[in-house]
Amino acid sequence: MNLTEFNQSDRCEHFSCPERSVSPAVYILLYVCSAAVVLLTVCGNLLVIISVLHFKQLHTPTNMLVLSLAVSDFLVGGFVMPSMLIWMIESCWIFGKGYCIIFWLIAAFLIIVSIYNIALIAVDRYLALSNPLFYINRVSVRITHIIIVFDWCLVVAYILLLMYFNENFINFQMCPGECFLYVNEVWFVIDNIYSFIFPLSVIIILYTRVFVIAKKHATAIRELNNHTRPKTQKITSHSMKSERKAAKVLGILVSVFLMCLLPYFIYSLMGYVIEIQTETFQKVTILVCLNSTINPVIYALFYPWFRRCIKLIINLQIFQTDSALINVLS
């Protein structure tokens, strides 16, 4: 999460919260729509969390990474989006300095965790397609749990270091009605490398390799159709197609994530070149948050197992004996 430093004194000199110019009906509609988006984000990701945790058949390394992403998205919907949307609607930060600090610390932590979750998913798909024997023998659910815990702890450590070494991180004079945190030039560079450049490079490079490998698998399947017996062909082709489909769906997930993240990343990089406009900053930030709303929709559209899980959860069948053993993949 990039926290940009800019000339505070110039911005604060004549700043006051602008008066709301929308009609009461539009004002109410904005709050209703915001509440709907928050509810969709929280409920959608909660369904993913319950599905992966409850059904034993879904306890795979890839799904553990999806679970980690869903948890971070759920927390974004519960703790970041409401404040961000209210700030946009009111055109003014109304929660005070103390909560402003807490808000950005939570937002920074969750967005960085989401970025690294996506990077881990890219690594997972690359290993599964490029070296399937190694993946099957070495990558287990337990190993994935350890990696996820390490990932979350690493981000916590980074946020603590950011607070400790940047003396202006906490002790700043906030403009009335605004909420920004400031970092010095050194931490601006470090933050961009750690939060964006490194994980985005990993994501883009590995998913480029994944699609190259998937294309080779498609060629291999066509060759199997011509040279192998029907039974062997069916088994091998099904395995390859399954991996390629998983890579395709997660590729869509990654592509949507990059489209939501890059405007914020580009705008934050321009923080030292142009004056940061509050409204533009709010829009690119909420776009990052909206990715947390979109992810469960992607699962629902492309994962039949998720749709089956939703039906079982809504019908309360998960409270039945041995419901965790229900086959949701067939």
C-alpha cells in the first residue's frame, strides 16, 4: 500500500470540507448503493470462506490460497470499504485523526496481503503446470498453511517497520476533513518496490509462463487424440484440461486484480510529479477495494463447485451430519 508524501501546508492552508451539493434523494441512494456493495463484498467472501473451510474435498493447496485471499477481501469489505465510501459521499473525512491512522494501517496491511496472495496463486499455478510431479509430491495443504501464515506475518512486520522508521508516519498534522498518511522519499521507494513492483513482476512473469505452458498442453492434448488409445487419452486429456481450466479461471482473477490495482499504482507513483487530488485518489483507492467485491462473482461464474456450495449453505445442509464429506466437485 503506497502512502504518498506531498506538500501538506499548501493543501491545508485554505482547506475546509465542501458543502454537499446533491439532493437528499441522491444522497440516500448513494448510501443505499454503498451499503449494498459492502454487503455483497462481505457476504460473497464469507460464502467462499465457509465453502473452503467446511467441505473436505476443497482442502487443496490452491484453495487454501483462495481462502487466504477471501479472508483479506472479507476484511476489506468489513473494515476499509465503509469508511472509504462514506469519505467519498461526504467529500470529507468525518472520523478524526486517530481513526484515520488506524484506517490506513488496516488498509495498507490488507491490500498488501491481497497482492501477495495473488502472487502466491501465480506461483502455485506455475508449479502445478510446469512441474506437476514436484507439485504433487512437495506442495501439500500443510506447507501451504505455513506459507500463508508466513506471508501474513511478513506483511505485519513490514507495516511495523514502516511505522518505526518513518518518524512522520504517525506524528503529522492532518488537514481538517482529509485523511492522508505521509512517508519520506526513502520509504516511498521502498514501499513501491515491496508493495507493488516486486509482487506485480512475479505475477506478470509467472502468468505469462503459465499461459505458454497451457498452450503447450493444448498441443499435447491434440497429439494424444491422434496417437493414444481412447481410454488412456481420456484420462490424460482430462487431467491436462483440468489444470488448464484452473489456470484460466485464476488468470481471469489475476487480470481483474491488475486492472483494479494498476490505476492506483500509477497514480501513487506520480505523487511527487503532480499534486494529489483528493477525489481522484478516492476513486483509484475504491477501485482497489472493489476488486474484493468482484472476486466472489468470478468464483460464482466460473467454479461450479462454488455454486453447489452456495446452495448447500443457503439450504442449511452444512449443519447435517457428515455434510463436510459431500461431493461438491462432481
